[in-house]
Amino acid sequence: MTRKIEEIVQIAPSVWPEQTLEVQPGDMSRFVPMGMGLGAPMIMLPWDNLQSVASRGNYYQFHPHSGHPISGAPETEPAGGVVYFDDGCAREDIDALLRIMGVRSWVSDYAVFRQDATSPEDRFLTQMRIIGGSALRPLFGIQESPESKQFRQQPLEIGQGQRI
């Protein structure tokens, strides 16, 4: 028997309560940036000028998704990205996919956001975003609170969810 996702994990609200955020973690119209989000000092090499240093960017910063299947790969991670699949995937295939993507399947501190399609033009049925609890503050500015912990403490590890 098929179970609904909200019977398996805690679904976080798409608009985070009691905090004003520039970008909501449940806003599926935006992609979460890749990278570490760390600011490192700009290093000027002997052949640089101010313009080249400023335009170079920072390896440790967040990087936007480009949509290109090859050059759009994560710069600071060995694996990751967006995966599209239907309901006919075997469990061992999902396990392999999570391993290849570098998903920390043993983690139970994560927030789950879900959005159902409202029309065929959306081109999806349901989207789900899983974000590790420690990434909510640097990515979205969510402050630590008992409420934020409530939405992050899941009854299952990430890798167990697809086994139900």
C-alpha cells in the first residue's frame, strides 16, 4: 500500500513562520545555489588588475545553476544536482543514485519542502526539496529556534524514506 509523504516525514511550511526571509526555502521556483557560501579574501596575482580580480569570483562562494548538463555541474562537490524520475524505480537503483550523488543517507536532521503542481503547464506532479538542517541558516538565513528544530527532526534518515 502506498503511503503519503506527509505520513512518513514532517513537511516544513513553504513560507517559514515567524521569520522574514529574503528567499523562502519552500519557493520551488528558485534553485538552491551550489557551493560552500564562504567568503574568502580576494587574492591579487602579479599579472592581475583590479578588474580581473573582481570579475574572477571565488571558488568558495555560492554558484548559481546554469542548466547546462556538463558545465553546470557543482564546482566544489564531487557529485550532486537535480534528478528526474518516475514511480517505477527499483529501491536498489535509488540507493545507488543517492550514493553516487553523495547524499549523506544517515542524516535525520533535514527539512522537507513539497509542492504539488497546479496545472499541466507546471510540467511536474510533485516537487520535493530536502535540505540538511545545518544548511538552512547559511542558505536562507533561518535562525536557530525550537520551531526550526521541530521542522528538521525527522523520524527517518534520508536514506530510509524511499524504503517505505
